Amino acid sequence: MSNTLNTVLEQEESYLLVYKNSEKEVTESTDKKEIEFSSLRELELLKLALGDTVDRIYIGTNGEIANSALNEASWNYRNPQEMYDISTKIPIPKIVIDEIKDSNKPIGKEMVHKKNPENVLISEPKNHGNVWYFKGFSDIAELNSDHLSDHVDGIKLFEAFRQATLASLHLNGLQHNGVVALTNFKIDYISYVELDEPYIIQAIPACEKDGGAMFCVFNIIQGDKVVTKGFLGAYTFRSKEIYLEKRRK
């Protein structure tokens, strides 16, 4: 992986995970961003997504969660809904905004399965923990239209989701020699996304390097708020031959 793509932000922002039903309050002074969790599974998902940006886990007197939290967490690759339900708890770090807001360099076309670089809709990535961030663009050659239309913007936005999903899965280790097939998706349009104004895609990928079931949960941030959220589920076949055989059945 090139140095350009493997852009890791300095860990200037880290997180304190706090059990919601803890009997005690966090009284010590801290500059860590607090994220509440209400169950063991929420804690596991946050640990998977945030990685080494988690500074500490505060569970108060709940010893059961304290002991269980030491177990190795794992994704359920067929259940993106559980990460979708809590994804907006993860704030976009200020350092990401500062580094990506003026980025105009698109990610390599091979990362989003395009042949023409003019059809790339996302920037080179930044990551914080295991969460990837891309600046979204509005210009794409294959969807240029001679009239303005909300449905054209909707198509562009879905393509940006798709590209962020593919790129983050590859950045997370997915090999390039397989065939990625979309299996399900969910999109919640909270507010209208103005494509002529800056927007950032927050992507949380979950996959194995050699394929199988996988997903990416995403949030679209514009004007310091989440305006769209959703997920794309996929299955990656290890080769084109296996994919074609499956299609024939």
C-alpha cells in the first residue's frame, strides 16, 4: 500500500468509553472525548471501530462488563444494523476536518473500481482508529447532465457511498482480485445534502481480507452534523470464476 493511501492521523484525539448505567460519575478531569455505551455488545463494536484511539473504558462498579470486556471482540459480518444503530456516537475528530476539508486530490481509481479517474467521487483518505474519512466531490464524468435535478444528485450521492465502501474495505485489507457483489443496503436521508458544498463521508468497514460477507456503515457529515447515514452490505467472491458459477445457479 502506498504511503499516500496509508495516511494515518497522529492520535491527538482519543476516547473514554463510559458505561451508561454506571453507579459512579466520572469525576476526574480529562481531555478525552466521552462516548457512552449501554451494553457489552456496544462496547465491543466501539472498540472494533475506534481501535487504538480508545484511551480507557470506564465501567464504574459493573464488574461483569469489566471482565467480559477483556474478551476479544469480533464483527458479525452479516449484521451491519448493530453498528449502524450506534455509528453516530462516534464524532468526527477536529484533526480530520482540518486535514481533509481542503483536500481536492481524488483517491486512486483502482480503489473504487473505476477505469476513468474523472469518475472518482471521493478524496484520498484519512483514518482515525479503524474509521476512514473521505471528502466527497460532486463532479463525475459518467453522470454529467445538461440539467439540474435532485434525482441526479441522489444518484451521485449513492455512488459516493459505494465508492467509500469499496475504498474503506480495501484500505482495511480486502484484496483486489475478488468480485464484490452488493447484497443489501439501507440509507436514511436526514437532511438534504448540498453537493455543491463540502461534505465528509465517515466509513466504518468490517471485512476479512480474503472475502466473504462484509459491510460498511457510513455517515455523511455536512455543516457539522450528520445529514445522511446508512450501510452497504456485500459479499466478495475470491475469484471471477466463483462469482460466475454462483450467478449461473
